Amino acid sequence: MIAVKEACVAFHPDSAQDYVPSALLAELQFSRLRNIVTRAFDRVPLFRSRMNDRALTPESIASLSDIALLPFTTKTDLRDTYPFGLFASPMEEIVRLHASSGTTGKPIVVAYTQQDVDVWTSVMMRSFAACGLHHGDIIQNAYGYGLFTGGLGAHYGAEGLGATVIPISGGNTDRQIMVMKDFGVTAICCTPSYFLHMIERAAEMDIDIRDLPLRVGVFGAEPWTPSMRKRIETLSGVRAIDIYGLSEIIGPGVAIECPEQNGLHIFEDHFYPEIIDPETGAVLPEGEEGELVLTTLSKQAMPMIRYRTRDITALLPGPCPCGRSLRRMRRIGRRSDDMLIIRGVNVFPSQVEAALLDVEGTLPHYQIVLTRMHGLDQMEVLVEVTPETFSDRIGALEELSTKIADALEHVLGLRVQVRLVEPHTIQRSEGKAKRVIDRRLPS
């Protein structure tokens, strides 16, 4: 048994919604589903067109199970309607815009009304309360602020809880550790890989995180394994809690573990979950593994109807010992598409290809090599260059390497290593090219 600092659990009023009897929850879900389908039908041309193609109207939804009749929404739909084509609210009602990376360099834009921000704050308050945080805690928020939803989502929820928030954002590890020690931090929000890096760096500074008041880590924005959790809890003494969210739905706060750590409770009064066969789209029964599909039941600015997350999981049968009536999903371990998550940033191989095509002197042959160093994911891009370029002076190659790195950073929003190689260095394939070499060892 791993020794972790126990959380002092205090019930928060917003958490009452976590314990609503299943029958009453189903009634609320159905009412909200009909309302959000009507809103999307009346205000979002793409959704109305797809409903018309299926000869459906909002009145066609006569029960919760009828959600399976509705069309799916995908990330491609957000890209194709960039920037505001899926909005269901006029711009004067939009109080917040966030964005995440898309597959072609264009960001995926998401919008919030004030009511949406209030819902987001509420589910994040419920998230923090679920893992034992409360008024009086000091929360160091090391998620990135800005267009990324992680930072502000956690910030508003922690403030709503009545906790003290340190909006430190990411990076500058030595300062993170100094603040954690000097400010008496009791909880931290960041990616699990970054926290592992912080643990290692703290040891180099002769600081044992187990000696600090820190007792809870709320970790998300990237997949992580049970062995990584064990390592974090052993080295730091904190209880490592998994949180799940995505910008297209609301940001962080879609689901979170409770102290039982046996699946993530989905805040399904706002986000209705389904598991489908990723190949056929058929809805799968509880307990079977498939692709998670989410429908926002209360999102005003930008309703997402049956959004295909591409995350592979299962809805877990049976109640949780914590007493919550909210269903649980298994931790996310993989995806059904080719998206990579590098230090919390979504990366598609097609983005790399698009960036390289714009740089003169490169060939259409590249490979992404993933490694892990000091607990942090590293990404290196091997790029073949033309024979003329490769035989040119060293300075020219260095200039090209910098140019490629800049182009990749512009598209990915992430600085990666670039290594130029001569023609025919990268192994060819008769079938689908092997673009990604993952050398990260399980943590």
C-alpha cells in the first residue's frame, strides 16, 4: 500500500449534484438533451442540415436512448467551420474564446457564454471537492494559461471553491519548487510528466517533496499509466488524481477520480457519455471498450452533439464506494486516431507534414521519434533533405534546421528538436509509412 497524505474531505454544496438518484438524473438529462438539440437545430446550420438528412427534428427525441439517432460531431467539423461556424449564440453573448491546435495549423475555436463559464466553474469546483480540496487549501496551478483551457478552467474552479490560487502557469521549474515550498502549497495542478520532473529537480535541490504540506496532485492533459501514478505517489507522498477534459466539450472538468481512484466520475448532468464501436459507430453496452462520445447537455455558446473524442475507454459497471451516482469511465490509455499528446499539446503527424511542405530544401520523408527524459516527453523530427542541400555548407544546414523548427513551432505550438538526414536515410515502406517511432518506456 502506497503511503500518501490523506485529504481532509469536506462536503461542498455544489457536490450535492454528484449524489442525485439515477432516476432523477435521467429525467434531468432528457430535459436538457431536448433543449440542447432544439437550440442546435434552430441555430447551427451544419447540425440542422444533418438532422434534415436523417428526417429528424428535435421532437424525434422521445427518450434518452434516442440520442443514438443523432448525427456525430467530429474535430473535422470544427476545423471546416472555422472560426465561428458552430456557434449557437451571437457574438455579443460570447464572453470567452479558447482554442486548441487543429490538424492543419488552424486552431479549433471554442466559445463560452457567461452561463457556460459558470457551469465550467461549477464542475471544476466539484472536481476539486471530489479529491478532497476545500476552502483554505493553497493550490498551485501549473497548467498553461492563455488559449489553452487548462489554466483558466482550474483557476476559476479553485477560486470558486474558496481556495487560494497561485496562477504560476507552466515552466521555470526551480521557481515552481521554491513557490511550492515557501508558500505552503497543499495541492498542485499540472501534467503528471511535469510533476515527475519537478520531483526529480527538487531532489537535485536537496528538497524532499514528501516533507512539504503538498497532499493532492490533480493531473491531466495527457495519458498516464497506473505505474506512473504509483511512482508519483511513492516519490512525493501526494494522492495523485486523474482529471479528464477536452476543449471541444468545456475544458478540464468533464470527469475526475474520487479518492477511491477506481475510475473517473463523469459530470453527466452536463456531459452525457456514450461508448461506441469506433469502426461502425454502434453504441456499445456498459463495460465494453470503445470510443468515448460526449454530448454537452447545457452548453449554450457551442453545443457539441455526440462529439467523437477518439479516446478509448469503457463505462464501468456498478456503484462506486464513494456513494456518487455519477457513472465512471476507465482511465484513458489510448486513442483511435493518430493524435499524439506531447507535454499536454495535441500533435498530429499531418501537422508536421504540412509544416515541412512549406520549407524549401526538404523531401516528403520524415519521421517523428518520441522519447522520455527526466519524466518529460521529448519529440524529435527527422527530416530528409535534398542531395544539394545536404552537401551544402554546415551553416546552410543549421539555417535550414532552425527554419524547420520555427515552422513546426508555428503549426504545433510546441518547440521540438529537428535532425536533418541525407536522402534515403528513413526506411521506406510499401504500405502505410511508419511516421512515428515511440521509444518512451512505460513509467
